Amino acid sequence: MSNAIKYYDAQQWLIETQPKRAKLPAVVVAIFVTLLTSAVAGLLVGLCFLGTIWCWAIGIACISLLYILMDRVQVQLYHGYVKGRPFWALITYSFFSTDYRPCYAPWWCWRWYYRW
């Protein structure tokens, strides 16, 4: 056993002592907000075309859901909720943070393209 003094970071201690939320409600929040966001996007576009509102609403909702899933918003919603973020901070964190976004580096695209 070493006799070295261990220095403990106060910020890390504060993060560790903050209460964490349950994981099942975090899954529900991640799913609900993701689906609600894509539905609102579809309805906003569908309101511009009242004659064919359901076609536009469903089409745009499906397309926006794919983009939301590719951007991994649901993962950021889950982790933000578990960390105990308040509602507005959770929404801004999940849609604007780059913590869990996939890497779109040029070499990745090159590898993906030439693996086919």
C-alpha cells in the first residue's frame, strides 16, 4: 500500500454525490420526447397543406424521426435525464449537445463507401 496522498477533485465529488434518477423513467422520457418531436415537425408542415395534412404529417414525421435517431437525440435524452437535468436544460442538451453524436469524419465516409 502506498503512502502517497490522494487528491480528490471537488467537482468530481460534487458530480458523484448528486442524485441520479431511475433508468426506467429515463427510457420513457427518451422515447416520448423523440416521438413527440417528430410528430410536431410533421404537424407543422402538414398545417401548411390542409388538404393533404395527414400525408404530409406522416411523411415528414417519419423522415424527421430518422434524422433524430441518426443524431442520437434519444441517447442524449436518456443520459441527461439520468444525470438529473431540469426540463429545459434536458431539451437543449439533447438537441444541441455533441456528446453522443456519431463521428462524420471524411475517413469514416470513405471506409463506409468502399466496404460495399
